[in-house]
Amino acid sequence: EVQLLESGGGLIQPGGSLRLSCAASGFSFSSYAMSWVRQAPGKGLEWVSAISGSGGGTYYADSVKGRFTISRDNSKNTVYLQMNSLRAEDTAVYYCALMITFPLIDYWGQGTLVTVSS
Amino acid sequence: EIVMTQSPATLSVSPGERATLSCRASQSVSSNLAWYQQKPGQAPRLVIYGASTRATGIPARFSGSGSGTEFTLTISSLQSEDFAVYYCQHYHNLPPSFGQGTRLEIK
């Protein structure tokens, strides 16, 4: 069974940094791309970033390019999202997601809430 | 970036009746179209991919159709557990953008 468990969310001041983690299990982690998708409170879904199985390919939405960095550690079955220069509009639940057939999102984690506020 | 537009924003349907949700892409996405179901406080769940293929564990009352720029999700006989928000998303290229969602509510 695919399991994706996010952590690292919390309250952070504007301009601050936060690193999200997603621990994966139940599948061959290094074989598949992983992604982050966010959802602002009461709003729709926004794709944020993706990374290839090897980690050699990374992709970003324009809204986070230059501020967020996606990475993975295949020895730990974990994907990360380093978020810098955070803004109020980055406030959202951040979902980790598995892309078996890139870039289709097949499975989602339960999400971690990031609140950017002073 | 391909823009996805869903209609209607809210759909009120009685249990046992049919629901039809629409999704339009600003340019062709071929059949690279998925539908997700999201219930309050939960993560989205894949319902349909490839425009018409049901994901694992999805009941046969869910069906998808369309290609190019026009797509439809049909739920043939609504059950109580089907009332949720539904999002379409293309995965034709990056960014894989979502529609704004259709809220399916009990009439």
C-alpha cells in the first residue's frame, strides 16, 4: 500500500524559511517522480514542483521558482521541499504526491499546513 | 500555461440521480486529463485518468469522456459518499494545471 507522510509544516514569519519532508513507503521509491501540490485555505489545487526518480530533473511552478527547491534522498525514501523567502500567499496545505506516469498524480499524502504570518 | 475551466461551480443533485460535470482546456491536452475527488478535510483522490479510465477502486458508476479540449465526468447514480468537490487536471505538459473545482452537493 502506498503511503506518503508529510511533516515540517507550521507557522513562519514572512521572509522566513521552512523545509517540508515526505516519507514514502509501499512502492519502489527511486523508480518514480514525486511532486508537491498546495491548496490555500478554501481554495483550489495548485501544482508546485516535481522531481524525477533519479533526482536529476526538477520542475517548478512560476509562482515558486527561485524560492523553493525540491530534492530527494532515495536511500531514505524521502522527498523534500525547501521553501525560502516565504510570503503570505504561500499559506496552504502542502501535499506530497506520487507520479507513477509523469506528470499524472496517482497518490496523495494527507498534507501539512504551512502558515506564513507575522 | 494551459488553463482549465470547470462548470458549473456548484451542482445540486439528489441521491440516485445522475451528475454531469464539465471541464474545458484552453488548448488541446489530447486524452491527458484526470479527475480528482476531494472530501472536506481529506486529500484528493484520483478518480479518472486518461480522460476515461477509472482509477483503482473507483466504482463503475463513475465514467469519463472527451478528448482535446472538452471533457465530462458522469456519476450515474449518486451515492451519499459521492458528494464532494471534483477537480479536473491536465497532465499534457508542465505545469499540470487544475480546474477551479465543481462542488457536488446534495439537493
